[in-house]
Amino acid sequence: MDATEARGNLYRLLARCYREAPDATFLQQLETPPLSKALALVGMDLQETLSGLPREHRLETLAVEHTRLFAGPGKHISPHESVYLSDGSELIGSTTHQVRRFMESADLFLPVNSVYLPDHLSVELDFMADLCAREGTKTLQSEFLKQHLGRWIPAFCEQVCEETELPFYRALAELTRNFIASEQELLANQTTG
Amino acid sequence: MTQRRDFLKLGAAAAGASLTGGALVSAAELKKGGEDFSPLSGAERTAVPTTCWQCVSRCPVIGYVENGRLAKIGGQPASIRTEGLLCAKAQGGVNQIHDPDRLLYPFKRVGERGSGQWKRISWDEALTELAGRLGKLREAGHPEKFMFHYGRMKASSSKLIKSVFLAGYGTKTIGNHTSICEGGKWTAQELTWGSHYDNWDFDHTRYVLNFGSNCLEAHTNHTSVAHRLVRALADRRVKMVTFDVRLSNTAAKSDQWVPVRSGTDGAVALAMCQVVVEQGLYRGKGEEFLKFCKFTAAPQASQKEKLDALKTHLASYTPEWAEKISGVPAETIRSIAIEFASSYPAVVISYRGAVAHYNGNDTERAIQMLAALTGNIDNPGGRCKAVGPKWKYPKFPGKKPKAKKLKIVDGFPGQAKLPTHHLSHQVLKMIKDGRNGRPDIYMWYCYQPVYSNGDVAENIEILKDEKLIPYSVCITPFYDESAALADLILPDATYLERWDWEDMVSPNQVAEYYIRQPVTPPPGEVRDFADVCCDLAKRLGFPLGVDSKEEFVRKSCELTHGVKEAGGFAYMKSHGVWHDPAAKPKYYSYRKVVKPEALSADGVVSDAATGVYWNWKKTKAKSADEARSKGYTHTKNAYKGYVGQQIGDTVYSGFKPDKVNKSGYFELYSTIMEEKGLPALPTYVPIPEHQAMKDNELVLTTYKVAVQVHSRTQNCKWLSEIYHQNPAWLNPESARSLGVSDGDPIRVTSERGVLETRAQVTPAVAPGVIAISFHCGHWEYGRYASGKHAATGSAEVPDEVKWWTDNGAHPNWIIPNRADPINGQQRWMDTVVQVSKR
């Protein structure tokens, strides 16, 4: 597997994690080698992060925490770039439109019946995965990180780390932050070099 | 770089996980509609005609959509109601869609009720659970144990949800919120002139006499009415006098503000009636109208008998008597009465300042009497019967089940004698009491039981108690104080994301037909609850005949005369509004003579006691004999068969009754009230708790401001930026005697508890009164309303977005849920409080 494809897979994996809480199938996949071992290598040792949770309550606990952190109701950490960034703090804000335009300029479109808005974290990550699957998109990838994902991921992840009561989501947030940082570095080198 | 390699390993390993389906597709895979938008064409702005919902006025508006995003809301120039104008609340509606704290998914409670622990669930899971519970009750023969409680549900939403879905299900345990709005005013109108709603014809009036209405800031038909009043005042120099405890902005724009003691408007109105009769000012138009009025027990009384009865009744209600009660000088009352009666056409207007009291029913009846005595009823320039559109809509297919009902929506036995608009603010108390049964499922829609009623602490306690309410469902676009206490939250569409046909009355007496359509699609998993009802009904085995509200609206457009011919649904979608260009303003509807064939139709009988012609077949009577022997007044639902009123030798369409078996007269002598042991003629009754007030006590009055509605607009950033704090208004005289200065923190104490706020010392409120607005003091409802941080964790709302920290105080914590003993209206303006510096 080449590096770009691997990067794309990881974006896709993270997108899945932020979109919804894991279901039984997904959690099992996460816990099965080689994925579980690879996750452990980057600080997300599931045995460790899930160790405090009784097996029969794991899915429920993860779902409740996912809800509390990323969905509400009430106070939560909005996984929408337009809300998270301070330029108006609006759902479907001007940033949402910019993200949509960016995606459409890469000939990627969000269906009209999509549950998620273009600037939902999971959609932005999916977009990066889609770019990774295409040749000649390094500049687009770099620009998207610069203009969008990279602008809010560090603070967002830091806040998740502070707020979450589950090691699973702390590890996920740390993984996300570190990965995006590494991506920025990689793409900066590749596009300037 | 080690970590980079590890990331790649992880990425390679992730290939094994089934991560199908990224969010995005390439253009070729797009579903129909997606290709409408091209990033290359630049900003494209679409104007979508739709309808506001910020307040109950429901003004036609235009939403301007730019890049798939609602950029602004403007007026609808084609509307004959608003004439293209729009208030601040309507413009602030943009924020409803973009509220960063809005609900995007269904949520199920996981911790203890009210603990704030939730799990996002799918619609399928939510509806499976709900349909399971609803189905069980229905199959067990107890559909009435499903209580549905709505705050605002109008027009097509009401028809589809209430008349089709709930009727198809079989529950009549349906609560509204009219008793905390202005239900009392409507009951008084039903008793006098039949169906409720008075329109004030400012376009043609020469004089405006106002009792307790703040219609320039808040009204059930706000923009339509307010801009016409402004035009009358500014362009035609119409004189306006306002009686109010507070210098509202409406009072401020009047020629004269007359401060009045709280709850004594009825005494002033009666004294004005006394002046009109004593000085013969009824002669002319008033005298002509007397023919259509009932002032005595006998239906066919002569003019002289009527006038004699009036003189006797009003004799003691002199301006001097009213001065002692109201604090308004007798000479002021007399001179305003004379001006009003001499300025035909003149309009007397009223609202909660006058009617949300213990004695509100008869205050409104006294005001109706003043209008009647001067001939200012349903005439150009006067107090008119409302005119609205008559939509036709698809009915429930097949036979509806016989509906059942828990007797918990009309208050405790004897609490209100004629609660024609129910006692919604007693529902939770009745559930707690339990003697009339409790719902197993309590669902509320566009309603805020916790915050919008008085007795907030008790509301919370009852809603939290799983023994009292086993299962609760909240349907709302936003997480408010009530949603926080639900078991299941269903994310509703905002009004800018849904379909409706609309039907608010017209200020110019010509009906306007208009629709609401989505300006942008609902985000996330948000769904219009009416669409959800279509789904639920299917799951429960009684499909509604339509699959969505859109289909319901489309079919209604094809069924409705006028709209259909104009081009039906397609016309309405592109124009938003329609009215019959040939229609003449409707006045004097009561003068129409009933055709002889209508009187000889099958089932029509005449009633000697009242002079009413009525069709017993449309009532609960089982035979003509039963109808005749019981008579019109005492046959259940007789008003539904009303045909006309005999006056002299002619049968007139008269004042058609609604909800009560009133005759077709303009009834100032009410047999219905008399039979309930109440005074038949409008009478002043003092407010009991105001009679023995101590020196340090004040009457708490509440009010609304121009940029907010009671509870549902505070999440709008633009509006809460303008109005977010509400210091309590105190007259300098009251403040001095309490030792309170402007800006002081104060404690306002009622028998229900303590409210901490600040004092604003101002002569704009009468002595003896403390005025606290609604709107403020939310503790949920998102960052702009509640003053809470935006998100969990450390990030606060940036200052440049929300710069204010004080979000005010909510008076409902200290206002008890009480009822006008006649009509059940919540007594918003009667609470006695003590005020001290803290």
C-alpha cells in the first residue's frame, strides 16, 4: 500500500469516528489486529483506553460520550468549522459555504440529502480521504489543511481532551491532532519542495 | 520521523475496516437537485416567498438565499396585510436557522430525568419506541392517555397534526396555551359577539381609545396592525389615548397616556359607558346599533326597555366612582368618554394589560359595551369582526375513531366557569393532583411548559417526576428548559425549513391566502413534526392519506377556491400570497338578512326564548322534539346549528355564536353568564388580593418589548444583542418609600418565592406597580439566550460574538398560575409582591 493510500485510509477512519459513535462491528474492527496494533502504536491502545468500561456497557458509554461531546443537546463541542471558529459562530455560516465551494472545486459534492454539513469534521476528513485517493491533489490537500482543517483541529482536539471523561476520546483527539500536524508538515514540504 | 511511519501503518491497517461510504460523491453521482448549484457561477441569490413564525402574526416574508444559505429576510410587498413591512423579530429570524446550538438529531435520555445525560439515536429507533408506546395505549382502548400539548400550532400544521393525526389516533387530551396568552379576551368576545378576534380598523378610524394594548411593540397581528396605527397617528393625526400602568412605547406614541391602577380598566370603561348613556351620546350610530344588542333578559325588548335597563345598570358607575377605584380623575374619564363618543368612527382597543386579571372577562365585556353604545362595532373605522382566509384541506381518510379525553385541560372543577379556551396553565397541576387521570405519554410541541407558565419551580418538579409523568416527548428545534426534562427529544424544523398554508386575519377586512415554504433544507436529521406524524400514523396502521406536509399544502391549494383558479400550488410557491382582487372589505356582517329557504331547510327550528333559528341536526339533540323541549340555549352544541337571529320581523345573520350557545344578538346581557350565577351585564369586580395591600407591597405587571417574543426568540443573536436584560421598573415615588435607588440590586418577593434583579427607577410606570418584562433569564436555550458558555470545556463564546453577560431575570418564577374565575385566563398582572434592596 502506498503512503497516500494509507493516509487516505486514516482520514476515512477518523471521519468514521467523528461521524457517529462506534457500533459493535466497528469497535470489533478497531480491536482486531493489525488495526488494533497500529492504533496502539500511535497512542490509541484500545485495551488500555477501554479497560475501565464493563464490556456490556462499552457501546452505550461510548455513544453517550460521543453525544455529549459532539452533538448535545445543550452544551457541546460543535464539530462544525463554522460554529467552532469564531467568525460568527453560526451553523451554516459563511465558512460552511467556503468549505462547500472548496470541495466542489475538486469536483466533490455533498448530496442535497446529506445528514452532515460540508464543514462537519467528519465530512472534512472524508474530503481529505477522497483527495488522497486521487493523483495530483497535493496542492489541494495542502490548501484545505491550511484554509480549513488545520485552522481548527488543534484547538478542537485540545478541548476534547480537556472535556472528555473517556480515555478513548482523549486518545482519538490526540491522534487526530498529531496526525493533522504531521500532515501539515508533510504537505508543506512536498508542495514547497 | 517515527510517528509518520506509524500513521502510515495505521492507515494501511485501516484498509481492513469496513469504512465504506465517505460523505462526498463526485458530480456524476449527484441526486437530482444537487447540480442546481455551480461553484463557478458566483453568488446566486434566490428569493423564496414564505411566512414568518417568530410571533403569532405570521407575516408573509421573503427569504433571500445566497450560496445555499439564508442571508436575509425581507418584507413581502405583495401582502395586503403587511404592505411589505417587517418588524425586527421577523428579520432576526435568520438566526433561527443558524443557531449554533440547535438540535440536529433525535436524542434519548439515558440518565435520570433532567440529569442532562443523553444519547443520540436514529429516527427509526425513536419512532419505533414512540409508535410502540402509542400503539399499546391505542390497542388497550386508552388513546386519551396520550396527551399532546402545543404552544403555537396554526393553520395547516394544526389541521394535519390535530384534525387529522390526533383525531385519527383517537385522543382529545389536547392542550393549547391560549390561557397564558389572551384566552380570556376571546371568551369575553364569544359571550358578546360570537367567534373571537377583534380587528381594529385603524385605516378608517378617527379616534383610538386603548386599554392595556402595547400593539406598537407586541400584538397577535403585530406588523399589520402597528404600521396602520402609525400611519393613522402620523398621516391623519388621529387622536389616541392609552390607559396603562406603564408608559409602553404605544402609550408614549399616544396623544395622552393615562396611568391607571392595575386591574381597574373595567371600572373606567364602565364609567365611560355611564357617561355615554347619561349624556345621550349613544344617539345616532349607537342608537341604530342598539337594535342588534341584547341588554335585557327578554330577547325582543324595545329600544326604550333596553335603554332603561342600561341606565339602571350603569347608574352607580359614575366617573367619580371610577376615580376612587382607578386613580384616574373623574374629569379625565368624562372628557375622554365624550371625545370618544363624539368621534365616530372610533375604535376602542384592548389587550392583556386590561384583561389578564381576575376581573378581565368583564373588563373586555365592558369595552365591548362601550364600542356597541357608540355604534363602533364591525363598521369602517371601528372594532371589527376578523376576516381571514377559508382554506380547504384533505380530511382524514375513512372514519375517525371516537376520541377519548382526560379531563385535565379545563382546570379543576369550578376553577373557571366558562373556560372556552381551556386552562393550559393548570395542566401540570392537574397531572400532579391525579384525580382526573394522568397521561402515560405527555408530548409537547412548540411549547415551553417550564418557562412560559407561572410557577416555574413547580413545573420543573412535576415534569421531572417519573411517577407523575411516565414518559415525555418534546418536539422542538432548540434545547430549552422544558426539553431538558424530556425522555425523548425530536428535532423539529424551524419555520424557515417547512411547509404550511397560513391564515392570519387581515387588518383591512379582505382575506389573504399565503403559504410558508422552506427557504433552505433542514440540516442534520431535522424533520418537520407534521411529516413525522405521517410516518407515525403509517406505523400505527392508520395512514393519513398524505405522506408529507408538502403534499397536504399542495392538495389544499388545489382544493381552495380562489387559490386554485389563481394557479394553485405552483402560483403560491412563486408568489407566496394571494387575495381576491375583486374582494370588498367585509363590514356589518351581522346585518345580512337570512334567506327564507335557509329558515325552512331540513332540521331548522325557531327558539322562542331567544329568537334564534337553528338546525338541531347539527347539534347533539337526537330529535326535533328533544331540540324543541330543551331549547336552543340548553341543547349541547346548539351553537353549531345556528342559522340566524330574529329581530322584529326579520331574521338576520346576526352575531354568529362559537363555543357557547349565545343568541345572534350582540349580547351585553348574557343569559349564559346569568345561568352560571354570574352577573349578566358587564360588572366591575375588585381584585381580591389588591384590596388589602400593605404599604410596602406593589402589584407586579409584565410586558413584552418590540424585539422579542415571550420565550422563543432569545436564541436569535441579533435580537438578544438588542434586548437581553430587564431591570424592574419602579416609579420614583414607590422607590423612595422603599429606599431603593436607580440601579440598586433588589429582591422581589411573592408568595411563590424571590426574584433577584435590579431596579430601574422611572416615572414611566405608575406608583404602586413594579414592571418586569418577559423574555429574559433563560437558563437553557443556547448561548445567546442563557448566558451559558457555548460549548463544554474551556472555550467561551468569543466576546465579539456575545459581548453581554447579564441575561436578565424571568418573572414567572414568582408569578403563580392562577385563573380568571370566569374564563380561566392566567392572571399575569395580579401578583402582589414586596420589594427590598439586597
